[in-house]
Amino acid sequence: MPVEAIADKGQLWTIILGLGLGTYLLRFSFLGLIGNRSLPPVVLRMLRYTPMAVIPGLVAPAAVWPAATGGETDPARLIAVVVTVLVGIRTRNTLWAMVAGAVTLGLGLWALG
């Protein structure tokens, strides 16, 4: 809902505070309630994959339908995605994959315009 659609400032602040409280409660449920206990090995093993599960969901829309090109697919971004995935698979390191993708995107935008 766009901010312009909210007529009352009280309604806007109620939404902001409600979202903030919800975010706090979600984090507290994990960190506050079980933060001082050791987690089972199966949970720790699953948590290792969280960055590789979240990052593609955040990046994919920006790579396939980038706002910078009006939603049109762009070869420089697709090449950067492929390089990122290949470096991630090869090195098994999220940081190196992100750096390789960023460098490839920069070079691709420079070379392809």
C-alpha cells in the first residue's frame, strides 16, 4: 500500500509500529528464547545453507527484470549471474561468488554499455 493511500498519519504509525513489533518478536523467538542453548546438529547443518537460499531470492528479480533497464533482461546482468553461480559452486564461498559477480557486472556494463 503506497504511503499516499494512507490518509491518516495515525494509521501509518500503527502500521510501522506493528511491523516493528512483529519483526522484534520473530527475532526474539529465535535469539531470545533459545539463544543461550546449543542447537541440535541437524539445525546447525541447515543454518549453514541460509545465505545461499536467501541471496538468490533477493538477487534474481534484479538480475532478470532489472529496474535500471525498465524491466528488460540485460546480457551484462545474465553473464554476471552465470559467473556468480559458477564461482559459488567452484569455491563454495559466498563472499567470493558475490565479489566475482559484482566485478563481472561492472565490467559487463562497461563493455556492453
